[in-house]
Amino acid sequence: MTNRPLRPGETKIWGHVARTVSPRRKPKGKGSAKPLPTREDFGNMLRLPAQETPTAKPLPKTLDVNQDKRVRRGRVEIDTKVDLHDLTQMTAKPALHRAIIRASNRNKRCLLVVTGKGMRGEGILRRNFPAWVADPTVRPLVASYAPAHIRHGGSGAWYIFLKR
């Protein structure tokens, strides 16, 4: 900042700015003033949480030997499909449980569940899916589950293999 006098054009601009700005209020007590954030605080504000990818349970050996290969190659025969894409967490879990029970009652073997990826791949439905499948109400019906192949929805979908 220099201590030079303002030019005529600058004084007009400064007058306009000075009319739009009000003076800062002084804090009333010593404890009311907030300390300024440090460089470390800014670093913590910008740091994103670590991305947790849900891990699928490995397919058990009770399924036929080539089942894992078929899953990886996307050659799974899908009997029924459930789309949880636009549902909230509160409505998606009961809808998933109803779909699993209905598919089991109809002797279906494979269920495709579309959860969606969510923003930046951190969708709440996608993250909670493994816990919902492990719920005691539907766990006896589920043989295993695995992430879907890219042609069936990729990381935004899951296969659920039901017991006979």
C-alpha cells in the first residue's frame, strides 16, 4: 500500500465504495471473538473423507464352480430385477427385503439390485447394501452377493444369489 494521493477518477470510485461499506463492529467481550483459522484448519476443511468401497462377500463353494467366472464375465442369468435408484434409505431397505422374499418364494435364483452410484461413487444405498443383505430377516434366503458386471450396471448394481 502506498501513501500517494488519489487521482480524480479514483476518488469518485472510492467515494462509491465507501458509501456501500459499513464499519466493523468490535466484539463485546474477550470471549466473543473467534480465533482466525490456521493453515492446518484450512487443510482439514478441504480434505475429503477416505472413500470406502463396499466389499462383496466371496462366493461360497456351495455354488457351482463356474459361478464366479460367469459373474466376472457378465454371463449371469438374471431372473428378476429391483431398482432402488430413486428411493430413500428408509424405503429402500424394506423394498429390498420384500423383493428378496418374493424372489425366493417364486424359486428365482438370481436377483439384480440397482442401487445407483451416488455422488462421487459414495451413494448411501450402495454403501448400506451389504448390511441390508446380512440382516437376519433375509440372510437365510441369500446364498451370496457380488458386484454386477458393467453391462448390468457396474458398481451401481449388485447380484444376489438366492438359496434353493
